[in-house]
Amino acid sequence: MPADLAHDWWKSAVVYQIYPRSFADSDGDGVGDILGIRQRLDHLERLGVDVVWLSPVYRSPMADNGYDISDYCDVDPLFGTLADLDGLIGDLHERGMKLVMDLVVNHTSSAHAWFQESRSSRDNPRRDWYWWRPARPGHRGGEPGAEPTNWGSAFSEPAWTWDPDTEEYYLHLFDAGQPELNWENPDVREAVYSMMRWWLDRGVDGFRMDVINLISKVVTDQPPGLADGEVGGADGGPIDTMRYGDPGPYVLNGPRVHEYLQEMHREVFAGRPAGLLTVGETPATSIEQARLYTDPQRGEVDMVFQFEHVDLDSGPGGKWDVVPMTVRDLKETMGRWQTGLADVGWNSLYLGNHDQPRCVSRYGDDSPEHRAASAKALATVLHLHRGTPYVYQGDELGMTNAPFASLDDLRDIESLNAHRSMLARGLTHEEAMAAILTKARDHARTPMQWDAGEHAGFTTGTPWLAVNPNHQEVNAAAQVDDPESVFCHYRQLIALRHEEPAVVHGDFTMLLPEHEQVYAFVRRLDDTEVLVLANLSSREVVDPGDLGHGWDDAELVVGTAGRTDSQGRRILGAWESGVLRRRG
Ligand code: TEU
């Protein structure tokens, strides 16, 4: 690791996200684990990524696949041991890579000792570590409608659960097994900071902070101190606002969130050597808010995951209200975020993760004819924007959504609850399944496709979630030595970011914003210009405006940049993409 690592080293880095349940299983129990990851680090080194973001491996009852943590300072036996994790940290550092852990501190598991104590009695010292409230006045606790507010959770249920022992409700914006921590309580914050320092002392290089913009709640002075949300309002997120009140205005980007993040920075990161990375997951966050979160002068986080481009196909009814999206929509939002954080802050760049369907199926064309080209075109566009790219495991192979046929094929609490909720409000099973089969998180969670063998080389046992049958064609073994493969295309893009400063620091100019098929832009730094052109459609594009005029003698650095027909018009084939560079 270069000693003089620049403070903002992560601007030229590429992060690879590993979802441990689905990456590689070393002991044949059908669930991925840490030793499995350690056995597959050559894949990451060949790809050229700089950082691994590891989704949770902590002790957990797995109500939400690890995003419900019962012990922050231990590894769940399903994934291995602390020693295994120390080994992974060592292996990555030896290879010049870093490890970023998932920090899930907006909520804990209900099995966490803190919550067990908190729910044990109303006057337990940890009672105020969570959000407990009495039943709505005039209502008997436990009865429908008695919840302190009408809020819905992201998993399509009431956001409050009654505790018959202490006769109060506790708040959870996700599953009932994920009670919200009360960050108003300074002891809660200090407990979190000391846990973070413990991991940094162990060699971890930073944190991806789960729903970090939910930690400050708007507490009103009228009982129960929290207000009802609007039902039927446009949420766009996973909350089923057709049935429940939208908690958004009371929990998103709350009044003390910046104060808490600045305190965290002072208490955890200040004074530590450069070389750490912090990225906040911030659903429903505006550019204005993102500038505050990522302005280095403010000492909060290095970058955030914003959700606008992954909510483009969500209608007024939220995530499950699936609506079409266009290339123009994608350009409009990506372009605005490029401009919005051009002078302050920094963007994270992603099209997929463990919560989103596969990007090639959602934004591309996963038919056998176009899958590889569209996977490359999406990567070309994403990786050349100004920001830090994130590769979700399998996207570097062009992995697609899975052919789930029925609810039995799914495992994710979010989809299973959403199905029940949609039926409860009168949708048919077919209507509910149509939405779920489009947006299900399990699409991203099918096992990694290492080879064409049984279970794609992921496990010698029975995978916890079925392997995508297209692993016969789509797998790492078939791609790593194929210069025309999606894998090698990703490797070229990552290498370009490492060697071309204009890709890291160059300004961004969108071209042809109104074009229905073409996504093109220029990056400029000093005397270097980089032109990125991509046809994000399955139809050929003829003469996309004066795109590329004057670039005839430019250097083609990645992909292809179309052909010129007899009339001198540039033709871009279906899903064709390329990067041109010129100097002076
Ligand atoms: O996700 C938060 C979040 O925004 C998701 O609920 C997202 O909106 C939804 O899944 C899109 O369908 C984080 C984690 O990434 C997710 O895996 C967890 O389930 C959630 O927090 C609770 O920890």
C-alpha cells in the first residue's frame, strides 16, 4: 500500500461488492462463506479491483440475510470465524486490495443483547436505546390501529410491534427482527463508535453504512412524539404506502443526521492514516443533501449511494408499482448528479447491488443475442462517469435475472411480505408476481457462476437459492481468458481508470441528452479529452447527430466506436459501445 496514499485515493479506485451467502461455498453447506471468498481472490485480482465491500458476515438470526446483527464483534458460524476474517483482511492487503465492512447501525437484530435488555423491562438502563412508545391513545395495545403511528415498514408491514411483556410498541422500519436504534441517546452512539474503532484496529479499511440517513428521527412534542404519515402518497421506495403511512418525512435525512456523522468522523476516523473509505447508503436523498454528506470540508462520508436511477421504474405506488423507464430518463438523472456534485462532494457509481435486480436484465437486454454487448455497454457508460464505480458480484460476467417461476423459488423477506401485502390490498396473485418477478432482490442473490459444472462451481452441496440455469454459458471460467468477454471488458475499463487521470478528475459533459438510444458524453482534463459513446438499445443507430465528428484520428481505448457508411454517417450497432481519447 503506497505510504503517501492521497487522501482521496478512492477517486481512482473501483470497488467490488461481495454478497457472502452467494459468492463461494467452501464447506458444501450450500451457503457461501469467508474461506470460499479467500479461495477466489485471484478472480478479483485479475479483474483489477482495489477494494472489496463485504456485505454483512456478523452473527445474525438471518431474518434479513445478515442485515439484522446480533453481535457486531463476531462472525456468524455460517460464514466462518473471526480468524477467517482476519485471514481475508491479510490476503487482500497482501494483494494490494482493501476491505470495507458493512456497518448496519440504524437498527440491530432483536436478538442483540442490547435489545434483549431493552425489552426486559421499562426501566432497564437500555430501554432508551430503542424507540419504545405506548399504544395510540384510546386503543388497546396489540390491536390493529393501536400502533403509535400509522407508519409502514420497508417490508410491507406496520413499522411498530407490540411487546406484551412491557406493554409498549417498538419501532422497526424493516423487519420486526430489526428494531431501530435510538441515536438520540449518546450511549448508543458511543457504543457504535467503539465497535467501529475495534474493526479499524483489526485492519478493516472502512465502512459501507447501511441506511445511514435514517438514524435521526423527527421527534415531535405531541404524544407519542412521532406523527402519522400520509397514506397513498407517492413514496417510490419499498414502503407500501397504499396500506400504511409514509414515515419518510420523519425518518429520512433527519434534523441531527449531519451532526451525528460529523461526530462519528471525529470519534472514529479523525487522526487515522489516509487510506480509509466511507460510503453512506442514503435512499431518497437529494443532490443538495448529498453535497452536505460528501463535502470533504464537513467531515461526514466520502460518498453516498443515491437511489434516483434505481427508482426510475418505480411508479407513484412505490417499488412494486413497476413503470417503464427510458434511456433519456437514465441520462437525465445521471447527468444531473454529475453536474450536482461536480464542484463539491463525490458520486458513487452503481447499477446493481444485492437489493436490485440484475442491471443487464433491467437496463440492458439479457437475450442470448444481446446479453454480452449490453452488459459491456452499461459498464462502459457507468465506469467512465465521474465518481467511484461499484461492481456487484457477477455483473462482471454479465449475470442476468433468474427464471424464477413461483413464490417458492424466492427466499427474500421483502418479496414474500410484498406478495402478501399486495394480495391484502386486492391485487391478484398474477399481478403481484408480475411486479415481484421484475424487481425481486433475489435476482441479484443467485449463486456466483464460476463454471459450467453442477451448481456453477459455487458449492458441492445444495445451494440456498437455485443457481441460474444459464450458468452453462454465463460463467467466469469461460470468460477470464477470452479477450472479447464481458469480464475482459470490465478489466479494461478498470485499467483505464487506473492509468487515465481524465477518467478520474475530468469534467463531465453529456451529449445528445434527448436521444432515445444513444448515451454519450465527454470527459475533459487539461489537454486530454475522452469521448464515450454507447447505443443502449437493441436497434442500430444511424448517424447519431454530429457525434464523433473530428474524432476520426482519436485513439480507440476500449470497445468499438461504430462504422461509417458510404454517406460518411456513423452507424452504431445494437448495444455497441466504445471509448475514444485524444490529446492536445
Ligand atoms: O437497504 C435499504 C434500502 O434502501 C432497501 O430497503 C431498498 O430500498 C430496497 O431493498 C430496494 O428494494 C439496506 C440493505 O442494503 C438491505 O439489504 C437491507 O434489507 C436494509 O438496508 C435493511 O438493513
